Amino acid sequence: DVKVTQSSRYLVKRTGEKVFLECVQDMDHENMFWYRQDPGLGLRLIYFSYDVKMKEKGDIPEGYSVSREKKERFSLILESASTNQTSMYLCASDSGGNYEQYFGPGTRLTVT
Amino acid sequence: AQSVTQLDSQVPVFEEAPVELRCNYSSSVSVYLFWYVQYPNQGLQLLLKYLSGSTLVKGINGFEAEFNKSQTSFHLRKPSVHISDTAEYFCAAEIQGAQKLVFGQGTRLTINP
């Protein structure tokens, strides 16, 4: 079974802190994605990556950055957390050929 | 710009009743279409997908969806729901070759006994 794991299920941070969200997949997938999920807005794409050290902006990249140093790991970074970044963050991966994204369980981030 | 619209934010139904969750997309190019399900406190998992061919697509857990190009719709149906179908359902679209998905707002399906 494909497995996508995220480093934390729940995270509480203070305004202005630097926050790292980690995602690891075990299926050698080329593509990895970071979304945020908010009620009534569905999932919105923050960043995605086609390959190691490659990254592309999604629909809402402002306030975020990403890092992909190894194929299996894709990190989302909040340089200076703000309260409007309180949300559920979902990581996903796919192989690019089977048109199915596999999702992690999500990290619920609260910024106070 | 491509968008995906789910017309109902919440759908309550009784157990064993049929259900239809509506999804419309807007795009001037061919798209691939998907339905994902999110059970409480879990990530999303794929229910079914339409890439080409037959417009009626069957997925897991007894769900099916019909692609209607003229109405730009991809509605999800199940003839008889169970309590375990309680979840949030997301419609998504990918423009061919884009390698990224656009999601609808989600529909929360609540099953009453």
C-alpha cells in the first residue's frame, strides 16, 4: 500500500514562529503536493514539485515556501506564521502516470 | 480559468436512500475528472475517476458517476447509502497534461438512521 505520512497530526505555534511541516512518501513518486483545506473552500494548492529540487507555485503560495532535497520528502515552510495560516494542511503524491493522488492524514495547524 | 463547483455544501439523507452529489466544471479543454472521499480525521482517498471512454464510471463502495460533456457535469450517485458513507466528498478536475488538480468546495454527506 502507498503510504504518505506527515510529521504531526496537530501543531500549535505562535505568531511569527518559523514552522516546518514534513511529508514523506514511500512509493518513489515523482510528484508531491501541499494543499490547505478550509471549510467551504475545499482544497487549495500551495506548492507542488515534479522532481527533486524542483518546485512550482500553486494557487496560494504567499507566505509559504517548500523544500525537496530527496525524492521521498517534501517540506512546507511557514517563514513567519500568522493567524490566517491556521488550517488543515494535506500532503499528497502521485506517479504522474496513473492520475491518482495519495494523501497523508493531514496536519491541523493552529497559530495563536 | 478552470473551476470546479459543488452545488451543495451539505446533503442529509436517510440510510438506504439514494443520493446524488452534484459537480460542475468549467473548462474549454478536455479534463480528467475525479471524486475523492474524506472520512472523519483522515486524508482523502480516490473514489473514482474519468479519463476517457465510457461516460458512466464505477468506483469503490458502490459509488458511480456520470460524465456529461454538454452539461459540463460529473455527478456522483449511490443507489442506497449506509451509515459508513458519512464523509466529505470532493470533486476535482485536472486539465490534461497539467499534472495538478483543482478541487471543488466539498459536500458533507450525513446519513441519518
